[in-house]
Amino acid sequence: MPEQLIFAMEVTLNGLMTGVMYSLVALGFVLIFKASGIFNYAQGVMALFAAMTLVGIQEGRVPFSHLINAIFGTEIYDFGWDVPALLAILLTVLVMVGFAFFVQKVIFKHLVGQEPIILFMATIGLAYFLEGVADLMWGSEIRTLDVGLPQGINLAIDETTFNWFGYGFFIDNLDIVATIVAAVLVAGLVAFAQYTKQGRAMRAVADDHQAALSVGISLNFVWILVWSLAGFVALVAGIMWGAKSGVQFSLSLIALKALPVLMLGGFTSIPGAIVGGLIIGVGEALFEFSVGPLIGGATENWFAYVLALLFLVFRPQGLFGEKIIERV
Amino acid sequence: MFYREAGDFKTTYAADNQTFPIAFDRWRYWAVLFVAVFVIPLVINDYWANALLIPFLIYAIAAIGLNILTGYCGQVSLGTGGFMAVGAYATYKLMTAFVWMDMVTITLLSGLITAGVGVLFGLPSLRIKGFYLAVATLAAQFFLVWIFNRVPWFYNYSASGQINAPERMMFGVPVTGPNAEVWVKYLFALGFVIVLSWVARNLTRGSVGRQWMAIRDMDIAAEIIGVNPLKAKLTAFAISSFFVGVSGALLFSIFLGAVEVGEAFGISKSFLVLFMVIIGGLGSIFGSFAGAAFMVLLPVVLKIVGVDMFGWPTDIVQHLQFVIVGGLIVFFLIVEPHGLAQLWRLAKEKLRLWPFPH
């Protein structure tokens, strides 16, 4: 086989893995948009906040220690204990649920019935707010996140492909774990939405707010539930991205990577988020591989958007989005 | 008592349709203009100009531009930073390629170039609507910033990848470059603000503006009664981009002087201008000014209160600033989703009746 083709295959495989990571972020968007019509720009910052909280709890840091020290002149930084990873994850989930309560009770309860653009702006405000809180709470230096996920090159794949093509593919173990986790997460979410009472309520609200309200479903509860779920998905995305590239500010920018995925897959479709993520992941990896060197590289900043844009011109509701029916 | 229509008789159609129907407002308007043109340049100093007044004026133009697109025509755009970059780089290329050209022409030409680019990126709006369009405009943001970063022709192959504004004279005094005095820069920006906001006000209440608003309120219905959506949407994109381009040009040539594109025109700039428009009030020229003033003033005030008064470390104040800006935005949206302009309208309603309650 020609060498270029083998390289392209490796790039494609890695693109698929990256695509899964994009899908993880996009999932959180879809959950909230479906159930409440809120386009949640803060999803990326939620992932950052979740990852920082997880690291902070694991290392036994005192929240807001910088602020406390600045105000009271004290010198506290650490509780002096280490929390095991699993317990820390559980505690972080609790924090995210608390955050969901806060968001619903303090912000979106007062914005019911506003125009979508106003809700969108509110989530941008929320993103700024949360980013500031996260930095105040845990400090802004770069952290490494270690919850015991395998990392580094997968030797089995390396060897097998070497035997087949005479060239070993570099596939990160972490990406494989991420793929499995994403698959489990999606299966879990679908099962939850299909087979539990709360999941049915969630789907009812997504279909029609007023009809759901009239059969006795509490909108407030469903929205808190959805924000908690989105917080959980953000935590998973935060763990994966944090383990990959460290917990730092740029983690919140993965929201910007998830937006074209959403456009492509449709804002309201969970399978769309997955398929869109895969297409974008492969597309941008291959484009950077084949065309990137000719035009200066770093094309992955915009390629996804342009791809999604071209795509939307032919199918304005995305791949799996609900058909847009307009009435006057 | 003094703020009322009574006794102010309108005898012509033009008088009936004027922007400020109340005599007091007209006097106030001329007074503000007088102070801005003749008083402030005499008393202005470096700090006031660079921290507040010049950025306020420049961002006001950008906010009016985005307000035309988002507030009047209903097309949400997150590409403002990218279009400002187009204005800035067009100015730079024109300044270095045509050394004899005066700054007003250069700035206006930069606006026109940006308008062209805006129309190009506005084309998808004919097919895509709502949030899909908002995300699609991000394509403009990222693509434009990338191209200014990667194509050396745009920054004249300079080693740093930055663009620097050379010195240009107008009426014998330098307008751009390190030797330009602040009152000159201030007046230069102010001139653009006055002319452009006059243009914007008259466009938005004319037939073009009414077409935009028809599209915003319900595009299909507007199409049925004979508004051409192609024309309305693309003119909105063109004129909005013209304003934004002029603002980017001024930001580069008279305010920053040296620009690194990812830093100066990144996505945070798009959000900043969008915040100005939302907090100021969608679909209001006054709101654009109020929003720009608010967003320019806020970090300055926070810094003065946090660092100078309480003596907290700068990094904590910076993080607190995020918290407070975010919190205030959410607070404003909850209390008054129609922005400062709506508060202003309510205040005027109250004033007309004052001191009687009904």
C-alpha cells in the first residue's frame, strides 16, 4: 500500500477519536436545548469548572483560599488530605447538581418565556460568571488531572498495524477510553430518556412545554434535572479533555469546537451530535493533513465551521434536526 | 413640568416626524453636541481619552453597526470581531499602499471593503436562520482571524506578524502614530460617530429600516407583503459591516496603533460588542451608545474600586471582574431584557407626567 494512504488511514482513525471528544461536549448542548430551548454557551466553561472542582477536591484544596487569604490575611491553602478519585468524582457530581439548582432558581426561573436570544445572552453572562468563580475558587494555574485513566500509545494496535502495513499506528489509549465512555454515556442517556419516568417527563417537556405542564409535569424539576445531566456530561468531557491536555482556561474553548458539530448534527438530536462530531473530527484531521501544509496550517480553527456552513446551505436544519415548518 | 409636548406646535409633516419631538430633548441634544465638540477637546487629558472617551466612541460605532443587523434586521451575528479585523487590515494596507491618501477616505474605503466581505458572509442568512445563523457567523470570525494571521501579504511580511499604524497628517497635525495628540484623535473619532449615527438614525426610520424590521418581526409575512428578503438581509449585512469596519479601522489606526489580530479581534471582541447591543437595547441607536458606555466604563470602575480602594491583588480583581461582569449581564437581562434604552424610555414617560402621577 502507498505510504500516503496509510498515513491518511491513521489520520482518519485519530480524527474519529477526536470527533468522539467533540461529541461529548456537544451532547451537553443538545440535552439543554431540547428540553428548554436554551442554547447553553456555558457548556464549555461548565466542563472547565467540573474538571477544576474535581482536581481541587482530589488534592484537598481549600475553595476560595486566595480570596480568604487576601481578605483576612490568613495563610491557608490545603486541608492536607487526598481524596480518592471515585469519591472526588461523586462529590463533583454533587457540586454540579447544586450548580444546576442555582442556575434554575436564580437565573432561568426569571427568564421563562423570554426570546431565545435573551436566554442565549444570559448563558454567555453565566459563562463569564462561572469562569470567574472557578478561578477564584481554585486558582488559575494549570493542573494535571489524574483519575487513573490509561494514557500513551496503545501497543496492541501499534503491533497489529505494524504486522499488516509495516507501519505502526499511533492511537492514544485515552482516546479509546473516551470512545468507550462516550458510547456508554449515550446508551445510558437514551435508556434513561426511554425507560424511566423522569426521562419520559423530560421528553414530554422537550416536545411541548404547555402540554407537559397541563398533564402535571413540573417544568422546574425537569429543567433542574436537565441542567444536572448537562453538568454530568460536562464533568465527563472535562475529565477526558483535562486528562488529555491539562486543566486550564483553554478547556472552556472546547465549547467553540462543539458548535459546528451541533450545526452539522442538528441542535435537537443526540445521534446527530455523535455523527456530527465524527464527521467534523475526521474532516478537519484529513483537511489539515492534505491541504493544511499548502496554505499555512492551523486550519482546524475554522475548517469545522466552514464545513458546517456549506452543509447547512443545503440542509438548514442539520443532518438529524427536526424539519423546520414555518407558519405565518 | 419642563419636559412636555404641550405648547410645542408642529405645523409640518417633517416637524411631526422629527427624532426629538419634545423641545427639551432638542435643546439637550444640541447641548450634548456642543459640549462634545467644543468643550471636551479643550479639557481632555491622556487618561480620560485613552481609558474612556476614545474607546467609547469607537465601540459605539461598532455597536450601532451590530444593532442594525441584530436589533433592526433580527440576524444574530457573532462575527463582529472578524469584521472589525477586516476594517483594521484594510486600513493598514491602504495606509501603506497609498501614502498620499487622507485618513477619512482610507477609513471610509475600509468600511466599504468590510461591507463587501460582510455581504459575502451574509449570503448564508438567506437559507439559515436563528441560532444556526449565529453559529454560522462564527465561521467568519475564525476564518478571517486565521487568514490575517497566516497570509503574510496582509501584514506586509513584517517579522512580528503585527501591523503598526504609520503617522498620517490632517490639516497639518498628526492623526495617527505615536505623535498624535489625544484631542485630535478624539475629534477624529467624534466626527465619524456624529455622521454615522445620523446616517443610522435616518436609515432605520426610512424605507430600508422598515424593511429590516419587517424581516425581523416575521420574515415570511414580510416576503408576502412585498419585502424582498434578499435585498433587505444583504443591505443589513452590508451597512452593518460598513459600520463595524469603520469601527475596526479606527480602533487600529487611532486607538491601538499596533495590532496582533488574534488578541485584538478575537471572539471576545464579538461578544463584547454583542453585550453592548443587548445591554444597551436591541433596535435602538441610543441603546448602542448606552451599552458601549456601560461596557467601557465597567472594567475601569471595577479596577478603581478593587485595586485602588481596597488594595486587593490584581489577579483576584481580574477574576472578580469576570464574576461581576457576568453577574451584571444576567441581572440586567432579568430586570430589563430590553436594555438601558427601555429604562430611558420609561424614565422619559415618567418625566412627561411629572409631578403628577397620572
